[in-house]
Amino acid sequence: MRAWYHVGDMENQDYDWKREWKDDQLDDLCAFANTDGGTLEIGKDNRGQFFPLKNIPKLLEDLPNKIRQQLGIIARVESVTEDGNTFIRIQVKKYAYPISYRGHYYKRSGSTTVEITGHELDEFILRSQGRTWDAIPDPGVSVDDLSAAAFKAFRLKAVDSGRLTAEQANVSNELLLKNLKLIENGQLTRAAILLFHEDPSQYLMGAGIKIAYFTSKADFLYQDEINGALITLADKVEDIAYTKYFKGIVSYKGFQRIENFPVPRIAFREAVLNAIINKDYPSQSPIKIRVYDDRVEIYNCGRLPTGWTVDDLHSEHESRPFNTFIAGTIFRSGQVEAWGRGIEKINASLAMFGKRNVEYSTGPGFVITRFYAEGEPEGITDRVAPNGNGTVNGTVSGTVSGTVNGTVKLTPTQKLIYDCVARDASITADNIAEAIGKSLRTVKRGIRELQDLSIMKREGSDKTGSWVVLK
């Protein structure tokens, strides 16, 4: 469990001070019990300075009973003397079930106690029971209503990534869903509908993604709404972003044409998948991607895990997805890692292309992921700009469309490998696997396929040699 600590004279997530006792402070104790536990000290002002406290013996007698009767919890209540000043310390542990005060539920947000309401309250109660919103069954949809194409895509991705064997993947759709824990008591869960229905917005509003090209904060030139099964939604968003919305900077390495986009594909795709996994779907608001000349912003309805700040995202942290079963299935498809390495992978990809690290900001009910189009390579000789009709200057280049010289169609994995080799001729298979988030076995297979297609070759040894791009 992540802990907050009392540092100096400062109230925080699990520490609060009050000059005197008032019964409405029971909501603070309720909030501690519903968050990570905490301590309330009576007899200090909001700067932690001692304040004379009256009737300490009576409070020590009354408060434990009052807390138990009003909140149904046990708190440790004691008198403490520091520097000749006596005050009361009340310590509350985190409870495994929801605690209410007068029919209302509270939590700690930083140094503030806030009421939990609306669908956030539903989510809170579910999580206290060890469940998440996406695990709830929905009797209105059957396995036959789901998309055959989505199941096919999942099987191909899962086997290609090594997350499932061919034997595990080639079972009936119903058994596959059961093995993924997406069926409960014979009914599909919300996660199953979102992941595999060709139009989940029929049942769950706001399940898609909107993308628009902005000239200012208020004005946009054109936009698209992308819908479909979540298992393939990132593929669709990536395709339209890199063919219609992103400006490519073209440079040349010898005779080789290299395109540098405002966001590397690996980083953008990881951020989109992260938004899909952590979206607050009951908000009924779609993920929004705003593309500007100098930056790309992904707006997602959701919130950080309780007690987390933006700084925690950039430090080592555990994986705590908002939608556990959506995350688990997308992991099985090989599209994401399971151990909280997404941001590390994003920043590694950005560094490879000379970009600054990704930035995050939060507000009431939303998280923004922000990329900047800084770090253009030397030797820029041309600029490719979007024209708003789904093509780039009337044509689609090799790394954008997944073709080489307009003749050879590449798979998504082959495209990622090709882009890495085109950028760095000395890159190793191990480094490619780390950069694109694929297994070494998958990368080696992709390399062999590209070599068989005479798209690239290796000169020299595996350790000291280099790649030569042929097409």
C-alpha cells in the first residue's frame, strides 16, 4: 500500500489537525477509513502549532464510543504530551469495506476531505468488494452479438506476442471469454462488450475516441470519431493519426528517406492504450485527442489511483489499472506490458527520436497526456503537412501506410522494426524488443520476415555489425 507521511508542519493525505473537537470532524475519520487510514490530532491549528485544549479527560472517554456508534469503526484515541503541551491523537486504519457518516461517504484527496458521489461512489463500493466496474455482467448482450473480426484480431495478436499459445487461442469464442474471465454466471461482462463488440457505444455511451486538428484552443479544422471494439481501437486511432493528422518532418540519411513525426508511433500507441485501459467509462465522455502544430494532447476522463500524484507516474510504481479486466485482456493480446512500464517505454521511445519526456496533468475527473513536437533531426529537407482528406500531400509514405515503395505491405510489428532500423543501423534485436515492447522471439521473427522480403539485411556479426535498408 502506498503511504503518505507527515513531514514537518504540514497536513497531508493521512494527517490532519484541528484546534478543538467538533462532531462534524467525524467525516475526516470516515475519509481516513475509506482511503489509506490516517491520524487526526485535536489541539493544534492548521500550521501544527499547539492550541490549548479543554476537557481532555471527557473527550478521551466520549470519543471512542462516538466514533464506534456513528461510523461503526474502532479508532485508537489517546492523549499525547509534546514540549509540555497535551493534545489528543486519533488514529484510524484503512477499512476493507465502505464506511459512511450519516449516509454519506468521504475520502481524502491530498489534505482535504471530499464527499464521494455519483458513479465514483458506485466504483468505490465495487472496489471495496474486490470488483471493478468492467467486471459487472450485462444481460443484454450475448456471445453471438460480438464481432468475429475482433476475436480474430485478438487471437492473432495474442499468439504473435507469445502471450497465448495457438492451442490456447484456438478455442470457441465462449470458452476464450471464460478463460479471460469475461463471463460471469453465463453473462458477458461490460469488459467483454467493450473489448469485442463492433459498436460498444450502442450499449455504453462514449466508448470511442475523438481526434481533431486544432489551430488554437477553440478552433479546429477537421475531426473524426473512431469507434469499434477496444481490442482493435488503438490500431484504428494510430492509422488515422499518422495518415491524416500528424505532420511528418522528412530528412535523408544518404539515399534513405526518414520521416520524423511529432510523436513516435511507439509512444503514441502506448499512450492511447493507457487511456483506453484507464478511462472512466461511466462518465460517457469519449477520449479526446487534440492535435496542434507544436503538441499533441490526449484528454481522458478518469483519475489517478487514490493517493497518487503526477510525480508518481514518472517514478517507479506498480501497475494499478482502472479497468482490471480490460487491462488484462489487452495485456493478453500483447499490446501492453503488465508491470507499470508504460511511461518508461514512452519516454525511452521519445528519447530515441530526440523528443522531450511526456507530460501529465490532472483536473477534476480528467487526466491529460501531453507530447511536444520538439527535437527535429538535423538535415531536414522537406516538410509533409496534413491536407485533411486522409492522405499526406496526396500520397501516403512508407512508414505511414505500412508499405515500402508502395509494393510490400508490412504488419504493425514489421513496421515498428523497420522504423527502428531506419533510425539506427547499429541497433540490436534486444534493443528493438525493448523499444517496441515486444518479445525478443517476436522481434527476431519479424527481422527474418523483413530479410526474406529483401527489405533489409545484416552486414557483419550480431554484436558489431549493422543493418542496411534495401527498400
